[in-house]
Amino acid sequence: MTTMQQSLARPGFTANLQAFWAVTRREWTIFLRYPTWVIALFIWPMIFPMAYLLTARALSGVDGSGLAQFQLNTGVSDYIGYIAVGTTIWMWQNIVLWDVGFALRNEQMRGTLESNWLSPTWRFSFLMGSTLPQMVSMAMFMAVAVLEFSLIFGVRFEGSLWLSLLVLLVSIPSIYGLGFAFASVVITAREAHAFVFLVRGLVMIFCGITYPVTLLPEWMRSVTYLLPQTYVIHAMRLAALSPVQLADLMPDILSLIFFGVFWLTAGYLLFNWMERRARQTGSIGQY
């Protein structure tokens, strides 16, 4: 094949963009075909934090005397908001692992992955195309969660809306970059439920979704600060619950930018490596 033929056979930016948009439209169409997802949208933000909130209320004592120790360790008096923010970030990462992490596996089970893989298209666009509808649904999930926390649990969001949105924005690369890396592994492993349970367990234990990480032993804190969710939770609590300035969030924001670059790069490189390995072993067409 000549150089000109190779350039003609290689898809350009417009073709890759069209493939990305086609996958996005397909996923959004499937998303709208099953409207019962709205039920989970309203139930999970209310049910999941409830176990931790009731436990915290029980441990605080009948007269609430234990809340003084909580405020001493956390610097905030609203333990409901503290737990609500932590559990919401945990649910965000958990949903990304299931939805984005299993996007290619679900397409493989539908029998469409192999035929799409044979097309002269940037294959990473298949994964990115399934991410955009998921991000839209998560934005709706966050909005419903904030509304329910305010109306049902009485959480007072005394922070800045714009700083909270900024924290969410800089958190997206690390949250979804981890999902991309996870999806790449699933191409070969095919079944990765154990990995999901492992990752979300690490976030639950080490990132302080219901308690300050300063209470952890020193060896556990060394792991805590290697996980981007730690900085997401800490920054979001400051931005949403306290009247802070941008300078107060800069250490967390800079850390999240670093983790975002790292995980996006790692996810892309791992995807390319697994894609080449899958072509060599023929695992793309295997159930």
C-alpha cells in the first residue's frame, strides 16, 4: 500500500468526530428507552446516606453531646452535610465504574463490539461516546441529591455554588480517567465485578466519606493521599458547606489537576495496550 493509500485509509478528525457522535446518540437513545432509571435517580441519594446518618445520630448520644467531638475533628458542625457530600462523591465514582467501566463489555455482550472494532475508526471514540450521556445523567443525579439533602435532611449549603461547580469540573478527569482505565481492563478480563468492589471499597475506607481521614492510622493515611477521591471529597465539603475562598481550595484543585492528567493518560495508554493485546488474542469476539 502506498503512502497516499495509507493516508486515505486512515480516518481523519471529522470521521472520528462522527463516530464519537454516533456512539453518543446510540447510548442516549438506549438511555431514553428505559425511563425507569428515574426511580433510582430519586431513591439512591436518599437511601444510601441514611444508614450512616442514623448511625451518626445514634453515636452522638441522646443529648447530642458527641457532636462536640465531631466538630473538633472535622471543623464543621453539620454532620449531615458532611456525610451527605462524602457519600455522594462515593456514589459518583461507583456509578462511573459500573457504567463507563463496563461500557465496552456491554457492547461486547450485545454482539456489536467486534463489528465496530473492524471499522477504520479511532476506537477510543467508542468509549468516550458512551461517557457523555453518563455525564449528563450524573449531573441530573447531583442536582436531585442537592435538592433532597436540602428538603429532606435539612442540609445547609452555606458555601459557594461556583466554587462547588469548579471542584466538580476539575474532578471529572480523574474520576472518568479511572473509569477509562477500568474499561480497558474489562476488554480482556471480561468479568471485573471483583475489581469494582475493590476500588469502591478502597474509596469507602481510605477517603473518609463519613469521617475525617486524620483519624486513620499513619500507614493508612499514606494510601489516602494517593487517591484522588480524597481531594474531591475534601474540596467539595469546603466549597459546599463553608464560606471559603478560591485560595482555600487551591491545594486540592492542584492535586486534582495532577491526578486528572495522570489518570486520563493512564486510561488512554492502558486502552491502547489492551486493544493491541485483544487483537492478538482474539478476545474481542469472545463472550
